Amino acid sequence: MWRARRDGLPTRHNLVRKGVNLESTDCPVCQLEEEDVCHLLFRCSLAQEVLQRVCRWWEIDFQNWLSFSDWDVWFFSIRLPGKVKSLLEGVFYVAWWYIWGFRNLSIFDDIKPSRSILFENIVSSSFLWCNSRSNRKFSRDNWLKNPHLISL
């Protein structure tokens, strides 16, 4: 996330800026806009789909963020207990990690990646991360049904 926030990921836009010749700078996922960090993690149809689903899961209003700055303003304004907010932040980081991985699979893998398992992977990975750091163990079912009620 540190690299993403600093626009240090090797997106097509950044590769071209560094002198790499590419056939296209379009997003490999949606093909609608130039691929830069903000497009890939916020504006791309895949990102929108995933982030909306995370918000629905957490029962919070989805915002149409265009950048990390927009997301930061929204995130700091939501009212949640500190530990719960940290969990939510971690879930968003996991979601962005999986969006980046999906992008890489779209480019480098012979088999087109499946959008349908993305959310499941985000839930599973964030569950493992949170459960390993929790003082109290909880089930994956509880994590899926009530992630905001889990305390670390």
C-alpha cells in the first residue's frame, strides 16, 4: 500500500513515464481508461465492484472515490471504534492487493482470472489476518456475517 499511495506501482502509465514502450496504456481489466494507480484501485469497473461489495459487507455507505486522498477523507470521517476502524482499513488494503493481483493475472497469465472469486478471497485473507491477531478466536462465518463486531 505504501508503494500504491506513492504512485510507485508499475502501472502502464508509470512504465511509459519511465520510457518503456507499450502497445497500449489502457487498463488491462476494463480497457476504458489509461491505467494509473487511481484508475486501477478506484475508478476501474473491477475496483468499483469490489469496493462496493466490501462496503455492503461492512454495512457502510459506498462513496465514489477517485483517489487515495478521497478515500482518506471518507475514512477519517466515518465513526467506528478505533479497533474496528483498523480492521476495516486492513480489509480495504487486502481488497486493493487482490485488485492488483487480478490486474497482474490479466496481463501475465494465459487463463483469464475470475472476478467471481475475488470477494471470497478478500473475505478469506482478511479473516486469516484478523483471526491470527485477535485475542479471541472467531469463526469465518461470524467474520462474514458481522465483521464490525469482531474485536482484536
